[in-house]
Amino acid sequence: MGIVFTRLFSSVFGNREARILVLGLDNAGKTTILCGQTSIRPYWRCYFPNTQAIIYVVDSSDTDRLVTAKEEFHAILEEDELKGAVVLVYANKQDLPGALDDAAITESLELHKIKSRQWAIFKTSAIKGEGLFEGLDWLSNTLKSGSS
């Protein structure tokens, strides 16, 4: 899947360089999307400098940890080095029974409180590959329009 994601980024972004963080609680689906990332929450701060975009992955079926996901998400948004970063939220695991839709995840994460940066949320199923391209297309277009 890592090679697929590299190809996915190449097809969307071309040769343009962009520093993008993919973050989320453990078991949210980051590894399925990126392949090979372990739980590195304590080390996230090491990756913040020069970041233009954040992809935050949420397990839409794990309603018990949505409060934790929201707290971590808003703590990330408060980091000085990430103040200008664009935010893409993947409401992942839409293929599982009981998964909350993008509107419910938007409410749970309190995305409506984000006023000082561009953000978008996309329903995804990393296992099925659904919604990933659409999110990356939005991210690519947003980063392109911000650099012109």
C-alpha cells in the first residue's frame, strides 16, 4: 500500500514538493493508508516544522474514542508550527457497521470551530480505497491555489 500511496501522491501532486503530515489515533487506519506507520503520537511534534498540510485520520466506527480524537486534533491545530497548515480529515472505516458519517464526525471533532484555515472532510474506506483520491485531489487543489 505504501507504493500505491506514493503513486497516488505522484499522480495528484506531480513533481511538486509538499510536506504533509498524516496523523490520527492508533487504529484509525493510517497504516492502511500509508503502510508501516506505528503509533507515534508522542513524537508527532518532531514532524511539525515546514508542514503545509495535515491529513487527520479518524476511525468513524470507534465512537468511544472520538473525544480523544477531538482533543488530539485541536491540540495539533494549536501548535505554532502548524498554524498555516491546511487540514484534510479522513472519516475512515466507512465500510464498517455503525460508522458515523462525515456530518457526525464533523460535529464530533467540532470542525465548525476552525475559522483561520482551510479544511475539508471526506468519508473513506482505506481497505477499499474509497474516498482517498477525492481527498487528495481537494488537498492538491487547495495547496496549488495557496501557492499562486
